[in-house]
Amino acid sequence: MVALTVFHSQVAVQLAHAKDQGDLSLHLGAWQTAMRVIAAYPLFGVGLGDQTYLSLAEHFRVLAQTKPLAEPDNSYLQLGAIAGIPVMLIFLVLLALVFWFSWRNWLAIDTRYRPLFAGGIVALVALSVNSLTVDGWTSPLDVQFLGWLIAGVVASPLIGRRLGFQSVPPVDKRAETAHVQVGASWMDKANQGSQL
């Protein structure tokens, strides 16, 4: 309620954007155009750069894409269109390996670090899903740099070696030490009592 009251105009703009059917058809049209470009240039794509895609994709534009676009609003299709199917497949394999190694690290580390890794994995999942509708992984801006930084941290092979399972967490070690000391003092008292 506070957000609706304080940020009324921003919420109204977001709701209007969500209800805009023209935006959805533009996205679908951009994806269809990108698939046509990929079919025409399957091995090497049209080449890197927004202007290259903008000029060459114009020949393959479908009617649903009502205006020329510099990229197809989908990171995966964008890689296929500008660099070819082999680069798109290499990127998807690389992304799958990042998720695999991050999952292995999550299983290998101590439970107290797992929420941090879960946050990193969820951020990568969110960026990957968001990249279906925007150029999240391939944006020339700053979003993908943060994504690759998180991917490098959670998939690092050093994590499993450094933060592996610890047999007893530090809090439990202190409690165990105190318990042993109490037990030893009881045994000392028992030994002194038997000598008397």
C-alpha cells in the first residue's frame, strides 16, 4: 500500500507496460526475425556489432516486428544471429557448466555458507531467465559484468577446497571443549575424594 501511495505514477507506468500487447508482439516478432537471420547465417552469423545486425536483419524482418531493432531482445538468439549457432551452443554449454560447478560447490561447502551460494545461484537463474526477453547476458552495459562476476565466484574450483565441510562448527567446538573441561574437573574431584 505504501508503494502504491508513494510511487503511484511509477506503478501505473509499470502496469501499463505489462498490459501493452504491442510490446509482446514486438518481442515475438523480434525473435522470429532473429530465427530467420540464424537460418540464413547459421555458422558465422551476421557479425558482431549492433549496426551490422540492424542493417542485415532488415531483409528478414517479419510483420510482427513493427520497427527495426539493433538486437532481438533475447541474449541466446542474439548470440546465434550475430556469431552463429556454434557460438550460441558454446555459450549454452558454458552456462550449463557454470550451473553444474556452482551446484557442486553448494553441495561441497559447509552449511553455514550455503545461503550465500544459493543467493548467487538464484541471481544467475534470474539473469538467465531474464535474458529470454532482454539482452541480459549480452548487453553492452554493466548488467552482464555483475552476472559473470557472480558466476565466477560461485563456480570457482577453489571454493570447494577452501570452504569444504568442517567436522564440527566453531560454536559446537567451544561447547565440546567446555564439556570436556567440566568432565575433567568432575573426574579430578572424584579422584581426590577416593584418595581421601
